[in-house]
Amino acid sequence: MTKPMTYNGYHGSVEYSPEDDCLHGRLLNINDIITYEGNSLSEIKIAFRDSVDDYLVFCTETGKSPDKPYSGKMMFRVAPEVHAKAALAAQLKGISLNQWAEEVLREAADN
């Protein structure tokens, strides 16, 4: 699994362009389109961090709220039997369904 670059709560991709013989990327999981490029790994890392910093400065200067990568809220539907089993598992552990789901998702995401 490819891991994105991370800086100041933002994540960024890195891809290679054979046509341009350079690395390029963009900030992930935000609506605004913020891109960067470099000719080496050290350059792309610096360009990524500079892009995040520039984005935040731009938002401050223009009064725009910067897009946040994640709110921490997840809403999705599951089959009723899965919901019932998850609720029971949480109850047996003595924690809320939200706490149980966060533990399960964290474990799955770390693998």
C-alpha cells in the first residue's frame, strides 16, 4: 500500500510523469485543488509542505475557511444483522458503538 506524505494534518500524493520526467502530486481529500511538483524526492517533499503552507496563508488572507481533510464524522449504512452484531460486540466490551467502530476501523486501517 502506498502511504501519502503528511504535513500539518494534510495528505499528499506523489506520482511520476514520464512525459515531463518529474514528480507531481496534489493534496488529497479536500475539495480545493492544490498541486505541486519536483524533480527529486527531497524537492517534492519541500514543494508539498510549501503548498500546504501557501494554501493556509491564502485562506487566511482571503477569509476562506480551509478545507479540512476529515471531519471525524462517518455515516454509512450496513445490513441490520451487521448493525446488531456490532452493537452487541460493543456492549459486551462495555463501550459505545462509536468507540467500538473506531477501534475496529483504526485496527483495519493500520494493517
